[in-house]
Amino acid sequence: MSDSSVERGRVLTRAIGGLVSTAALAAVLFLFASDGLYLWIKAAHVIAVVAWMAGLLYLPRLFVYHCDAEPGSLQSETFKVMERRLYRAIINPAMVATWVFGLWLAWSGFAFSGGWLHAKIAAVLALSGFHGYLGGAVRRFAADRNTRTTRHWRFMNEVPTVLLIVIVVLVVVKPF
Ligand code: HEM
């Protein structure tokens, strides 16, 4: 290879390196400029919220169908697998992510102040309690020890809906 082509290769490598590091720096500045980071974390928070809510709304519905399945039947065993996977793989991690991102937003954007924020955290604590209650039910269904009726689980299906409405109104309208 001639000296001039080696030199051209070095120039090209340096130019690409420069472009890549400029793009990386721009991405870091964009992300960590306070507004950019805040909005990215808020987006992550809302995504986690959607996954958490989807699970909390679907699990009691699975329990409604599970109640009608004969213990030991193939259908009942299939519901057990679906419930366990939904709880462990979606609902638990989504709750942790919602809390982590939500607490960061509350600290960084509002220094944990505001009546709406305190009321929202109280409502989310209630939602987390409901989450724990469903976890106990997953274990009882897995051991064929559920004693609750279909009607009970239909009613339980409405609990996260009501809390969701309260939480979203509090955070969007911020009425107090
Ligand atoms: C775990 C405790 C939580 C805390 C500390 C928290 C806190 C926050 C904060 C401080 C914001 C930013 C508000 C703004 O920029 O105006 C926010 C946004 C939001 N949160 Fe939460 N949150 C939590 C859980 C939840 C839950 C469980 C839901 C829904 C069920 C939810 C729904 C939302 C929505 C929809 C937004 C976007 C609001 C907007 O941009 O107008 N959050 N959250």
C-alpha cells in the first residue's frame, strides 16, 4: 500500500472518530440537559405505568375464568402458568420501574411538594397494596386454595380502574 493511501485511511478514521464522538456528546448533552432528561424519564415512567396497569387489570380477569376451571384440569394448570408469568415477568418489574421513575420525577421536578403529589403517592400506595393482594391470590390459586367467587374477582377488577382515574386526574389536572 502506498504512503498516500495509508495517510488517506488515517484521515478517514480520524474524521469518522470525530463524527462519532460529536454525535455521542450531542446525545449526552441532549439527555442530561435538565429538560431533556426529565422528559425522557417521564416517558419511561408512563411506559412502565401502562405495563403495570395492563397487568393489574388483566390478572383479576384471569382469576374470573380460573374460578370456573376444575382444579387439576389442563385448563386450571394453564391459568396457573399464565398468572405466575404475568405477575413475575410483567407486573412486578413494571411496578418497580413506575416507582423508581415516579420518585425521581417527584424529587427532581417538584422537590416532593404539592397536595396533588402527596394525594397521588397515597393513591399509588393503595394501588401497590392491591398489587400485593393479587400476589397472594396468585399463590393461593397455584395451590388450588382459592375460596373467592367469580363475583368477587369481577368486583376486584374495578379497583385498579377507579385508582387509575384518580391518579391520572391528580397528576394531569393538579387540582390542589
Ligand atoms: C409510584 C409513585 C409515583 C410517583 C411518585 C409519581 C410521580 C409523578 C410525577 C412527579 C410526574 C410528573 C408530573 C409533571 O411533570 O407534571 C408524573 C407523571 C405522570 N404519572 Fe406518575 N407517579 C407515580 C406513579 C404513577 C402511577 C401509578 C400512574 C398511573 C396509574 C402515574 C401516571 C402518571 C402520568 C400519566 C404522568 C404524566 C402526566 C403529564 O405529563 O401530564 N404515575 N408522575
